Amino acid sequence: MDVAHPTAGWEQLGGRFYRKIQLYTQVFDQDRDLDNYLVAGAQYGGAIALYRDEEKLVAFHPARSTKPSIEIYSCAGKPIRNIPWDKGSIRGLGWSEDEKLLVVTADGTVRCYYDLQGDFTQFSLGNGADDVGVSSCRFYGHGLVALLSNNALVSVSSLDEPRPKLLASPPEGKVHAWTLIPPAYTLSRSVEVLLSIEQTVYLSDATECEDRFLDIGPFTHIAVSPNGKFAALYTASGQAHVITSDFQNRLSEHDSKSKIVPKYFEWCGNDAVVIAWEDEVHLVGPAGSLAKFYYDNGRVHIVPDFDGVRIISNDTCDFLQKVPDVIEDVFRLGTDSPASILLDAVEQLEMQSPKADDNIQLIRSHLVEAVDTCVNAAGHEFNIHWQKQLLKAASFGKSVLDIYNSDDFVDMCETLRVLNAVRFYQVGLPLSYEQFQRLSPSALITRLLNRHEYLLALRIAGYLRLPTDKIYVHWASAKVRVGAEDDDAICRKVVEKLSGKPGISFEAIARAAYDEGRGRLATELLNHEPRAGRQVPLLLSMEEDEVALDKAIESGDTDLVYFVLHQLKRKLPLVAFFRVINARPTATALVEASARLSDEDDREDTALLKDLYYQDDRRLDGASVFVREALRQSDSRTAVDKLALAAKLLTDNAKENTFELSALKEAATLLRMQEAFDRDLTDTFTGLSVNQTMFKLIRLGYHGRAKKIQSEFKVPEKVAWWIRLQALVAKRDWNEIEEVSRTRKSPIGWEPFYNQTLQAGNPRLAALFILKCTGLEVGQAITMYEKCGMRVKAAEEAVKIKDAEAWSKLLEAAGRDTQEGREIERLGQAFRR
């Protein structure tokens, strides 16, 4: 079979060439009149949506349903989905960059069909759209702009988190045509709108609407180039104007000489404009150059893309684009480029002609360039025969080279295998090489999954070394949604297929089953999810509260258990909540710990603890809650009442709680006495312990009241003496301490008196207690006197115990020439006797 030369479909416009590639044939039935349909196509060779034009009368077809619907097809005409429509008149039909179908109704309702299978999210444009109505819509990337009947413009910049906002309103008047400039190509980085009103064009953005001061309107069509640099305008008289998007320079004009307003006026790449009527397509290039294409059978529709346009008719789906530079370099008639000569060389080689070697020698110095060009040209070529020829030429050329990095060659071979697979008519994704580069392999996998092409998606993912877990999860989710088998059979089949596969999320599959109303199947599938953090949220959504709590406890993740408990506490009545946690000691312990560690003023958690202990008959724990509350009270009477409540809880089992009851009684007594002190004295005592109360009373000079506290609470004598000593030292009451030193005996000994007074900075008084200290180690008195700065006294002790070494150290520290040193030396004469 003879294969046409690539240049057979080329058309020259000015100095550049354009080509029309036939992608598919027999796209739609011949009895389907595309003139009666609104047609919208997704970018990157995506799906095509058809909706019957409500303003046109359509002949009755018994074989077709009369109910309105949105039909989704591949570019090859393969049906993908039929979405019944009963939500009113459609004012906007378009696609997002990631192939989400967007439908905007007259009342401002926007539906976003995100998977080609009828599942959708919905939001409203608001801003008065439901009152005045939507006139038309334009779509871009991941957003849209709606023109309301009162000329207001509503913008949605993100479909995932839609927040409709009003743009600056244009002046009143009929909007003859309008389009938008995507945010990526504006200085403000927000969407801008061009509107033809009267003779001029207005530009509206988020803050203002500016007049561009044109006088050649009104315009029936406005189009902005894919790179955002140029704008094309079409007048009712058939004149087409190309200007820069800032409206500063007019670049070219073209007179179509047609009185009929075209249906489509779109850019073909960034260098030419397509004007399409019912069965005729004009391609207008630089300087008004023109190429015409005719379609005999029915209406054509234009689907623009960033590197060309798709032309849809009943018979064919064509792709019109500028010939890529590398293709032109290889195939242009009369070219003598190295790549062209290399391609000729491989053809000569196939014919076993010696000219093959001559060609190689001719381009020897440019052979690397020729190989690279052939590899790149193969990627831009749609015809498989010429792909192979170009790759053969590249392979032949690199075999002659001594050193050549073949990575690009291998990558291109892989890419072409993928592109040819998805371009096949049963799949119908006619991606160009540039579109594939922009789309990315992972996004291509997503498009295949939305078409349920799982086998092809797996093969491509394996071939390109991409993760396959998303594919398996999508297949399983679709299986649980539409599978006709019973729950057990579906679960068994899914588990068998996915067991051992890395990265599989059974939670996502279970969620799909639950959303479909198959709760039992969802629970069974969740049992195979190894990550408790994924199991628990869905179980809670499914009202499987106890199972969720058990799974969280099994995981050992405290934060996860707390999350479940928090959700259950918010959702369940208190009695049911306690019933759930009582059977699970871990949950009960965490509830207690959380309540105890919470803010002291959190009454809700305090009440929860009380109720928990009461229903579980844990009276001692319940009493401790009241005690903690009492300790936090600033008012002593309220604190006493809390302690009384704590005691009341314990009175039913007084024998086992004797110590606790006694402690509560003493605490209440202390609070009452402190309340009296607060009232009678000029200081605050409430909240202090017994020891602290005694300390404060002594320090303030109320020794009698301190004695009363000691007597009332049976404070041991030793403890009382310690408190008295510390209070007197803190008060610096040296006279009282000296008076104490005259007593014969101290229950705590005299060393504490020595240490406390010395630390308080009174060595003279501290020295008085050294002689009273009993049980000192040998030589300890020497050190004690030395700490008080009394070296002579220390020397006397050294002489007394005959410690010559200590005496000599004291003499050295004092110095022989000082009075103190001479006294120490005199005392040392005893060692010479």
C-alpha cells in the first residue's frame, strides 16, 4: 500500500506551512445533523460533548429519545456517556483543562462532571445570576467567566474551591461578542475579559473596565491567541483584524467577502486564524494569506487547542496545525537539510544502494544534528509509517557515530508507542506530541481511567514505569459501584485482584462502596485496609462507632483514639458514650487523662469526670474531682462546700475511707480558720497548707495563732520547730533566734540553726550554735568556725583535738604578720611542748 508523502496535505500561508491531518473517519451517524447541536471539546485531544440546541427545531427520530441529554463522545465518535438533563436551559457548555465537563444553566447553577461517568459537584454563581439570568459563558484552565443578562461578569477562578466574584462591570449596551484572557497571560495574574460593545472593545478585570478606543466595530467574534499575545477581531462586514492583545499595534487584516456571520472564529496556534461557516473553513495566516478547506457532508464544528484546531464533522475528525519546524526541515520540498539527507540515506540503504554511504559522508560533520532532528520529527509525525522511517534514519545515523547518547531516542520510541496506542480509534485520544508533553503521562493515565480503559492504562503505566496503585483502586471503585454480583463475590474478587499490590488504599474503595449505599461491602473491604488512620474516619462516617474505636485502639495510635473519642462524645448522648467506653479500659483511661490534663477552668471536662466516676461507682475518684475544684476556688466558703460534697460521696463507705474523710475534715477546718485569718489579719491565708499557714503567722508575729494551728492539726514538735526557725530567719528576727539559743534543748538539734543563720548572712549568731551542736564529727567544728570567719576559734578547736595540719592551714590563710596570724601561732605553741 502506497503511503502519501507528508507534504501531500500541506498548505502554504506566507512563509509557513500548515497541514490538515485526518485523525478519524465515520465519526457520527449520517442522520445526525450537527448543525442542531452545541458542541464543546476538551483540550489535549479530549472528549466531545453534544447538547441539542434548544433554539432550533429538530426532526423527530423514533430511534432517539426525545428527553434532553448531554452526550459525551471520543474524538473518534465512540460513545462514552449519556447524561440525562432536566435542570433547565443551558447557557454554557465547556471543559476544564483536566477534562471536567462544565454545564452552566440560565439560573447560574454550575455543574462540574469530574469523571465522564455522570458524577458531579455543583455550586451557584450567586451575585444575582438567579434573578437576572446567565447570558453566556467562557471557560479556561480551571475556571470560568459568566456574562449575565445585565452585562455583569462573574468569575470563578478555581473549580475545586469555587468562590464566584464580580468583575468590573462594562457599560450598558448590547454585547456583540466577548472572550477572555486567562490569568497566566495577564499582567495582573487574574482573568481579564474583552467585550465588543458598540464600535469599540472594553477590557474588564477585577478592579476596572477600560475602553480600548477602537472605531471599526461592532465585532461579531473576538478571539485571543493561546499565548495571550494577540487578539483577532471579526466584524459584521466580514473583515478580520489581528492586533496585539494590548491593542497598541494592528498586525494584519483580511476580508472574507462573506455577508454570512461565521459560526467559529478561532486561533490555530499563535500564527493563524480559523474562520468556519457551515461547510467551509478558512485558514488566514500572516499578511492576509489564505487557505480554504471544504466539507461536503454536513456541518463542521471547531475545537481549538493550543497548537491547532480539531475540525469535527459527521465523516471525519481532522487536526489542523502549523507544520512543526522539525517536520518542515525534513520533508519540505527542495530541502537539503542534514536530516532530510539522512532520511534519504536510509531509503537508499533499504534499496541496497551505495548512495546511502555517500549521503552519510556528505553530512558527516552534521550527523548528530541530523539524528536529533529525525528523532524529534518522529514525535511530531502522526503517520506510523513515517514515524518508523524517521526512527530508522536516526538509528542508522547514530550507528555510524562513535559516541551518541541514545536516551532521547529511547524516550521517543516509548512516547510514540504510548501516543499510537491512545490515538487508536477505539480509545480516541488524538494527542499531538506537544500536547502529550504538556498533559504529562500521569494526567493521560487519569483520562484513560475516566474512560474505563484499565488494561491500556496498566500497560502504559508499566511501560513508562509509573505507579499502578491508582489504576487498581479506580478499577475496584468502579467495580463496587456498578458490579451486579452480591457483596461477598465483589469483595472476594477485589481482594484477590489487589492482594500483594503495593500502595493499594482499600479505604478509597470502601468509601466508593459506602457512597453507593453498600455499607456491608464497605465494612468488609475496610478490614483489608492495613492503615488504621484510613479505616477510622470512614467507619465513623458509616456510623460504625464501636468498630472505629476498636480499630483505633488496636493501632496503638493515641492521637487516633482521641480523635474517635472526640467524635463520639460530640455525636452520642452521654449515657451511650459511657456505655461504649466502659467496655474498653484503654478508652476510659484516655478519657480520664484528657479531662485531667485539660484547662483547669474547663467545666465540661470536669462534669464529664464526675459523671464518669458516678456511673461507674468510683466514689474516691469522684471525691478527688471535688477536691481539685476546691483547691481552685478563690472563695473559701465555696471551697468548703466542695469539700463537703467530696466527703458526702465517701460517707456511704466510711470504714474504707477513714483516712480520706479525716483529711477532708481537716481541710475544711483549715479553710474556715484561714477565712478567719483573712478577715482579722492584714494578709491572705486561703489556699495555703498547714505548714505554710504557720510559717506566715510566725513571720507576721502571730505566734499564738501559729500555736493554735499546731495544736489543732497535731503538727509534730520537730516540724513546728523547723517552721519556726525558717520563719524567724526569713523575718531576720535575730533577737528571737538568739533567745531560742538560750534554751537547753532543740527537737531538731542546733545544726539547722547554725546553717540557716549562716546562709542568711549572720555568722556571729551562727557561731553561737556551734558549741551547742552535739554529735559533730572530729574536725567539723573547725570548718564551722572557719565558715563563720573565726579562724582563731577554729585554731583553738584544732589545738584542742591536736590537728596540726588544720592549724597550719589556718595560719597560712590568716598570714603570720597579722594580729590573727600571731594569735593562731601563739595557740600553736602547744604542739611544741
